[in-house]
Amino acid sequence: MDDPRADNRINLIGEVGDIVIVPNSIPRPLVRTNQWMIVLSVLASWISGLTWLMLIPFMAGMSGVLFNFNPIMRLAKVFLKKPMSSYIPEDKQQQQFNQWIAIICLFVSMVGFALHWRVIGFVFSALVFLSALIAICGFCIGCFIRFQWLRFRQRRQAHR
């Protein structure tokens, strides 16, 4: 019994150095690139006063959720040196959910600025800015929201 796998447990993570392929996933560096683009675009729009800079992550996000093609992630993919499967995977459905939240916040922010409702513009751009920055730091607010939503739906169905 020297072999640690002899106890019939399935090792879902794999051995050190194994490549684990997760279907419907996005490599973390591509997700991080998209998050940094949101943070930097919002920050640049605040500093410069050019709110149209938020169109960059907005249009890329819309393209990603509608056509499954995010130009920011596609460009970043060129710079990945290892095989896609060797990076930490992020759940694609979760990222789509997060992207919808970002798109909505960016849209409301840009409409707020366009209508000279500066408070609305800043509040919603701050929401997406902080969410992306906090996600870069390791806590995914969108993941927490989606988890609570799915949990709520499951409990509601269980009581029917």
C-alpha cells in the first residue's frame, strides 16, 4: 500500500505536472487581461474625461457574449506561451455572467455621462471598476452573486 492511489479515491486534480483539461473554460490569463482592460479603461476615462474610452471594454464584452469573440481576449491569446490547457481554467458560464454585469454597468455609466447625470456615470463606472479590480485581487463578486442566485433558485424549486 505504498501507492497513494491504492485507496480507490479518484484524484480530480491530477498529479503534479499533469495537464487537466476543463471543458467550457477560459484560461485565467485571458480573463485577467479582460479585467485589466476594464480597470484601465475606466481609470483612463475618469482621468481624461473621455467617457467614450469605456466603449472599448463595453464593445469587447458585447462581442464576447453575443458572438463568442472577445477581441481583447483574442489579442491576449497571441501572447500565451504555454498550451491553453496548462493555465488555470475559469468557468466560461461564470465569465459570461460576469461579463453581462460589466456590460450593464458600463452601459448605464455611459448613458449617465451622456445625459450629464454625473453621479450615475461615476457610480456605475465605479461599480465595474471595483468589481474588476477586486476580481484581479482574487475575490470574484460576480461569482458570489451568481452562487447566491443559483442557491436561491434551487431552494425555491425544492419548496414547490
